[in-house]
Amino acid sequence: MATQTGTVAPKATSLQMLRLQHVWRRKGERLLIYVLLLLVALMALLPLMWAFAASLTPNAKVFEYAFPFSLRALFPVEFTLEAYEALFARGFGDALKNSFWLAGVTVVLGGTINALAGFAFARFEFRGKRILFLTVILLPFLVPVDLTAIPRFILVNTLDWRNTWQALIVPGLGNSLAIFLFRQFFEEIPQDLIDAARVDGASWMRLFYNVVLPLSRPVLITAALFLFLQQWDAYFWPLLVAPRPELRLVQVAISSAVEEHRTRWNEQLAGSMLAAIVPILLLLPFQRYYIQAVTSSGLKD
């Protein structure tokens, strides 16, 4: 009996040791992950911190502590708001209003158009549907947007839309990524729900607005974010088709700080900070919807 007890005790001790080793190993792995995440966060935040500090610094001293880099560069050398004052004195406020207007109109009109297109691809059967989806929706993923700038510019010029809101709004309404997300999300809605609504006499438009859309909040918010950010970050196309000062957008207004013989770095960084606030404020509260929509829209073809 004593022999059995003596045998069991070392086994229990060894099991406890293994458990402790496993616990400490997991804690070590978790600590390593946290350290790596902290390093990545610092790599992302340090440039933003420097840019913010530089925007509050006189232009002549923006790079005083940047080369070689010193922690002093993360704080304004001589605190001043001259960059922000000069930025708004040259019409940056109007550029903000124009960008908000353009992005808002694109979200409403483009979101409606892309949702209807995604619903058609998800629920209707018609000749050439698969080929049309591959060529019109998926193929543009492989083509850089700037590659189509010349034919689009020729079309806009032919329609006499240069320096008009139509030239800024219409080309941004159709978004192949938004249509793809809508189509994939709508295919996940049970067919029985669609059939029940049709049996009750609902038209396709009523079914779409009263049944499908209320179930599609994640993809609606995700598509709205895509469309908003697409117009908010637009630079080359607005510069090409709408150079008139009254139609100037945020990114174009920021670039005006670069002149032929000098660059007003503090004003450029101040404009970049203001332009970055809006996407951050949008993405932080809605990121869970974004992740939900993207993860639930897998390739099934």
C-alpha cells in the first residue's frame, strides 16, 4: 500500500509541474504577442504623432529634430497655430464642405445603385449573368483605376461635364467591390424568406426595401464606408476634371501647399491631420460592422 502511495505522489507532482509549465508557456506567448502588437502600434502612431507636432511648428523648424530623429520631434518646437490659420485662410473650409457634400451624395446614390445591382446578381437569373459578373464586377479589381482615367476624361469632356459636380459624382457611383459585397451578402438571406414575401404579394422593390435591406445593416454600413472614403481620398480625378477653385476637394487643397520653389510642410501636415480625423471617426464606431460584412461575404463561385 505504501509503495502505491509513493508511486502516485511523484506522478501527481509531475502532472502539476507539466500544468505549471503549460500555464507559464501560454503566459509567455501572450506576453510576446502583446509586445509585438505594442511595437506595431508604435510604428503606426509615431509618424502620426510627429506629423501632428510638426503641424503646430513653424515651417522653418519642422525637420529640426527629425533628421536624425529625436524624441523631441514628437513635441512642437515652437507652438503655433499659423499653419491651420493659413490653411483655412486659403479656403480649406470650403474644400471640407465640398468633400462632405460629394461623399454624402455618393453614399446615398451609389449605395442605392450598388445594392440594387447586388440584389439583381444574387436573386435573378438571366442570360449572361455569370459572364457579366466576371467581366463587369470582378475584372475591375485587376485594373488600376488610373488606367481608365483617359477614356473617362474623354467621356466627361464629350458630355461637357468638366468643372461640374456631375463629373465628380457620376463616375464614383458604381463600385464593383460594393456590388460584390452586396451580392455575396444577399445570397446568404434564406430563400424561404424571399418566397414568403412574394407569396404575400410583395413586389420586388417592396421586398427589397422592407425585407432585404433591414437585414443588411453590416453590408450597408461597409459599402457606405467604401464609397465615402473613395470620394474623401480622391485626388487625381478631381484634379483632372474639376480644377475650378469652387469645386476644390480636401486632398487637392492639401496639395496646394506644395509650390514651385518651396513647400509649406506645416500646412501640408495640418491639412493631412484634419483630413485623417474624419475616416478615423467613421471607422472606429463602425469597424465591427465592417468586419462582419467582409467575413460573411466569402467567394462561393
